[in-house]
Amino acid sequence: MSSTLDRWSPYALAILRIVTALLFMAHGTQKLFGFPAPPEIGMPPLLSLFGIGAILEFVGGLLILAGLFTRPIAFVLAGEMAVAYWMFHAPQNFYPVLNGGDASILFCFVFLLLVFTGPGALSIDGARRPAGPRHSWER
């Protein structure tokens, strides 16, 4: 059973990367374009902290989606989510379920996983990598 699961692990990692990127991009499109609905606090100025976060969410999400520069981009996005949690969510309440920061925590740790594992299958990074021995999740 383990060998069967190992064979599919690069694809499971790719699915996690793609779904995470699509969800993450939605936060960026909301702040940048007001889609699917504008943020409750209104559209942020592009060079504000929220505006820069929106650019990171949209552009970083696109790069993660494509699996391009996955590890360095994921590192930056994990940092963005850590900052978002500690600056905006944690001061509201100690408990993530009450301060609305549970998504920030999950994004942070999924991006940290991608820093260490790489993008998985179906990525531009994987297509550009030279052949050779790899971990099971990199095949």
C-alpha cells in the first residue's frame, strides 16, 4: 500500500499547491480588483500595507499555481502570512478561531511545506529540473 501511495505523492502535493494558490489568489483579487466582492474596509491603496499584501497574494499565487520559483516564493508568502497573523489577527483575540486568523496560519504552514518539498508534479520548476535521483514527492 505504501508504494502505491508514494507513487501518487507528487500529484497529491501538486493538487495541494494548485488549490492553495487558487484560494490565495482569491484574497488578492478581492483587494486588487474587488472580485468576487470588494473588501469590507474598501479597496486599499496600492502602496499601502494591504495593497502590497494584495500584490503578493495575487502575483505570488499565480507563481505558486504555475509552480515557478516555488520555494523562494513560498518562503516569502509564508512570511507574509506570519506577519498578517501577528499584526492583524493575534491582537484581536488569543484564539485563531475567534480572531479570524486560522486561514493565515494554514496558508503559512502550507507555504512552509512547499519551501521544503518543492512544487510536486505538474510544475514549471519540475520541468526545468535536471534528471537525477529525487525524493518520492518530486518525481
